[in-house]
Amino acid sequence: MTPRYIRTPQDRQHNVLLRGMQQARNHTNRLIASSPARLTILVFAVGIAFFTTLLSLPIASRTGEPTPLADAMFTAVSAFCVTGLTTVSTAGHWTFFGQLIMIIAVFVGGLGIMTLASMLSMAVSRKLGVRGKLMAQTAMSQTASSKLGEVGSLLRVVITTAVSIQFVIALCLTIRFWVRGEDFSRGLWHGIFYAVSAFNNAGFTAHLDDLNSFSHDLWILFPLMIAVFTGALGFPVMLVLVRHHFHARKWNLHTKLTVTTALILVAAGWIVWGGIEWNNKATIGDLPVGEKIVHALFASIMTRSGGMALVNQTDLHPATMVVTDALMFIGGGSASTAGGIKLTTFAILFLAILAEARGTQHVHVYGRRLPEAALRIAIAVTALAATAVTLGITLILFAKPDAPLEHVLLESISAFATVGLSTNLSAELPDFGKYVLCGLMFTGRLGTVTFATALTLRQSRQLYQLPEERPIIG
């Protein structure tokens, strides 16, 4: 007679656990298939809550006491959304553990929204399904001719490229910190910290005087500028450059637009920022000509998303603040570590205005015609960004009515565009104002990209057309 199998309480608990895991997996798969946007928001919300909890621990603070929720959450949002704004001193308040948590949040958040979502899909379902591949393909701006079977390998290339660039920058900076007299462990940590912060366009600094001690050190300033500029180009551009190097004829339209617009804005910001601040003794007025040129270039690159600064933003000429606001609002490349409305969005709007001024029916660039859908999405993304910034400015002025408007404007755009340049207003705001900036950082990192992706994935065919009638414009 076959012995009867008797289930033990441990067996029943194990079965309950397996059923729970299966239900969670099924729920996540349904969420991935039905709403990529909600999945993205969920991933970032869980990540922010996780890092907020870690930064609230006493071990993360040099005082040995828990950090207030508003400051811990603000830092977690700023790090995970690769912004760089702070309400407490990074070097003065956080211990090594706290700084380590911050830089891990920056690294993970900098990988990109849909990259994280696709990785989550693979982790849960043990494979990257068709929908997940479409999400990743759209997020990385791959052309429709790209094979879905290549998306998994492209994700690996994205991660490998990002890690490799940060490793090289960290090595260069570490050697320089050692040459400047820092001990082995401190120099190594600072090299890693600044490499991750710069490449991911976060803008956090690990020294008490920020970058003031290195304002004349080209061996530190140039690696930081290279890291920020490279990270702001975007992973789609990196993939094309890895494949075709500098053979511009083989680049796709997105890469050509991104690189061209980025170089034009860097040159324009370099000339305008340097020209306005040239005789400003509070910033670069007393520096030698060579250092003025380097500082202006550094400011131009950092202004669009890097967030590191060699001068106090409150000392800038009012005209320079306006230029800074405009460059921050534009931001960096699509699917990059940078924020803003993105370079291609700005380029498409500019080309559309140019085409309208010339009286041409379609928008042409580099021998290609831009589809009308791209223009509609660009307008929608820009309008959403302007609305979010306007709402943020209004709420911050409500929370702190005595704050100078130009400071509120710069801080709000810096938060939404995930730049990190600050007039120190973040630290002076009440908790409500800090939460408003958190909302701007979260919206800026997720809102425009999620909105554009949702529009791309949810295009529907219309089987009829209504009669056309044009209203008066202008």
C-alpha cells in the first residue's frame, strides 16, 4: 500500500507564498501590458519611497539622528530623479552611508525610465515580451526598422556603455584627487561620486565648498564637462555612435538633430554667458582671460542639465539668469540622464517656426520630412512643461511670498528640468515648498517622457474626417 503524503504546516505556508508570488507576477504582467505609463510611475514612486526610508535612518546623518522627512524625501527625489538640488549640505549633513545611498539612487535613476521598466519586466516574467520590447524600443528612440529581437541586447549595450564611461571618468578624477593630496580611500570615493553625479547630470558635490577648490583645475573641470555632455546626449545617440562612430552620414535623424542642437546651444551659451558675465566682479570679472573662457564653457555645459557651478547663482547678472532659465528649460537629449523638454523637441519647434516663416508646407531637415505627429507631440510636451513650471512658481510664491521672483523662477525650472542649479532657495523654503519642488522634479523626470511615450504608443486610426475650418490666429 502506497503511503499517504501528509502536508505539514510548512508545506501549506510554502504553497501560500508561491500563490502570492504568482498573483503578484500576474498583476505586474497585466500592468506592463495595459499601461506602461502607470508602471513607470510605480517604479519611480517605489524607488523614491525606498531611498527616502534609507536616508531617514540615523546612520545616514552625521548628527546620528533621523533626518526630517521633508529633507530626506527631498534628497531622495533629487537623487533618484538625477536633479542635484539640496536642502542640506551633501558633505556636511550626510555620512558616507548617506552619500553612498544618494549616489546609488543617482546611478539607478540615471539608467532611464523605460530601461528600468523593461528590466522590471524581465525580472518578473523572466523574459522581455513583445510589449516590453516595444516599450524599450520606443524609449530608446529606435527606428521602426529595428528588430525587436535586438532590444534585449540594446539594453545591455546601454548599461555597459553607461558603466564604461563612468568608470573611465572615475579613474581620471581619482588619479587627480590623489595628485592633489587626498588619501587613497577618500580620492577613490570622490572620483566615483563625481563621475556618477556628472555622467547622470545630477550635480551633487561631495566637498564642503562644492567645486570652489577646483575652479582652476582643468584636470577636474574637463572630465566633469565631458561626462555631463556625454550623459546629456542620450542612450539612443550613444548606441548610434558606438555602431557608426563619427561617420555622420550613417547617423539617423535623431542623432543628427541631437548632436547638432547640443553643439549649437553649448556654443551659444558659452558666448552669451561669458559675454554678459565678462566684467561681473562677483563672478568671473577678476579672473584671467583664459579662466574666464573656461568658466563660461563650464557654465554653458552645466546649465542645460549638469547642475554643477563654479560661481554663486545669486551673483549672476539678471540677464544671465534669463539665459540660464532658457537653457535649463530646453535640457538635454531624449532618453538621456538630462531633463527639460529635450533637444529634439526644441529643434522641431524651431524648424516648424522656420518653415512657417518661409511659407513651406512641410518641415524638412537633413533630407527628411518630419511627420505632423512629431510636431503635435513637441507642442504638447512644451505646453505641459510650461504649465507645470507656472503652477510650481505659483505654489512656491504662496509658500514663501517674500522670495525674489527671479530666484523662484530659476529654482522651479531647475527642479522641473532636473538641473540642480540653485540660489539656495530650496533650503530656505518651508516643508510645503520643498514638497512642491519634489513634485516638479518628479513631474519633470517622468511627466514629459511618459506623456510623449503614451501618445506614441496609443495612436489610433480615424476612419473619417470632419469638415475643416480655420480660426483666426494671432
